[in-house]
Amino acid sequence: MIILQTYTIKRYHKDDYSLWNSFIDNSKNGTLLFHRDFMEYHSDRFQDFSLLIYDKKKLVAVFPSNVKDEKVYSHQGLTYGGLILADSIGGEKVRNILSDLIGFLRLQKIDNLYIKSIPVFYHQKPSNEFTFFFSDFGAKLYNRDLNLAINYSFPSTIHKSKLKHYEKRRDIGFEIAEVNDFSGFWNEVLIPRLEEKHGAKPVHTLEEIHVLKDKFPESIKQYVISLDNEILAGITIFKTKEVVKSQYGAVTDKGEKHRALDFLFISLIDRYREEGYRFFDMGTVTENNFGLLKQKEELGCEIYTQDFYKLNL
């Protein structure tokens, strides 16, 4: 524990488990990803460097992160990160917290700090102070991704051609099901499709996704769409308080011919609109992949951005 100019900063310890999770649940920009059970499912791959920041005895911020080669990242195993802030905190305090955080990292002989920002639609309350002051301290933007998401506060803008194909296939015999066993989708659709299309593997192994499902049964959902008992496509959903994210979506060759993935997406988009969610996040589009960008826009997505910053310490 180090007491700096204003705040006290300490490394996370397993004894802080309940305190940390309670803070995340009541923060203004925390999500499922920062729960310790989610952060630690792949703890063997990352050296944790998460921090708790106190104003006297009151916890006012936490910083989920890992360290590697004298560099601190927020967090390499997570999609986004940064300072997670108490529900009610002013901008001046955030600046002072960041100042002390930078001082703490320098005392720890850290060379660089990397942040991948939290997309704004995940904030329970506007929480842009951190990135503003981070730039003010000299952090440089080194990457910016396009993040595609549907804002449910606006009427649906799904393209008429997708709606036309959707209506034509209502009576084809599709069966949509939520399943607890991810193995059918993983082994029959997702893994072979990623290998075929991109020479890649899912970020989560089948074992890992089952562990996460067991930990967060109401937040992680697997949907499949079948025809004649054959899985044609599937979508893996991660739910936070107000945002639904399609973590994985994949379709077989036969499923492509039947437009099964579009049918499943539209069905889920409608479902979560009716359930009162604020956003449906379809993830990022990188490397000028305009085909994928168009596909997501035609499903009703608008473009947001996710910024990546580096601060030399």
C-alpha cells in the first residue's frame, strides 16, 4: 500500500474479492468483465496488477490491469478497461486520482501504461473524465477501432432487404433455442468456421466458456438456430446491466444459403429491444473490412469508436 499526495493505492489481493465486486456492481462504468470471476478465468495467462484507490478509508476507484515487461495494460485479457469510478465523483477528483495513479506506477518502475477505453454505451452514467485527463497528462492515441452497436432509443433501422428475407423464412421450419451446452455450436460451427475463414480460434476455449457460463448463468447465453435438427448458426451473448453483446456469431455453408445467421440476429435484436436493453453491441470492425461493416449497418448498427492510448512514464 502506498499513500501518495491525496489517495492511497494498493494492489488487489484475494481478500479484496467481495469489496472489489461490490464496487463494480455500484460503479458508474463497471461491467460484467470486471467481476473478479470473469477477470481470473484466464489468470494463468496474465500477471494481475489490479489496483484499489482509496480516499482516506473510502474506495473511490479500481483499476483492472495486468503487467508484462514493465508495462501495465488495462487489461490484456479484457475487451476494454480503464479507471472504474464510484457512482458519484467529480472531474477534479478523477484528475487527482489519475495523477496519483501515474505517480504510483512510476514508483513501481513501470515504463508504459496502455488503456483500451470503455465504449461510451457501457457507461451507466457518463464517465469520460478519465480519457480526457489521461490525454491531458500526455497519453497518445495509437489506435481507434470502429465499434458497431444498435441504440434501442431509436426506431429500428434494419435494412429492408434483410427484413424481406427474414419474413420469407418465417415458415421455413427454423428452430431457435437457448442451450446450456456450448459444444455443438463451438465444435460444429464456430471453430471450423474461424479456422476456414481466418485461420483463427475463438478467444475462449470450450472449457473456458463453460466455466464462465457456470459463474454467470444469467449473463452468458448461447443461442442456436437449426433446421431439421442440424445447427446452421449460433450467437453467443454476453449481457451487462443495459447492454447485450454478440461475443460470437458464426454460420455454416448451408446456413449461409438459408440466411440463418441474419434470421437469428434479427430475432435476438427484437427480443432484447422488447426486454428493455439500451444497446445491442456487435463488436468492432477493423482493417477496413467494409463488407462486415455494411452487414452490421444493415442490421441496424451505428458507428461508435473505441480508442487505445499509451502513456510513456
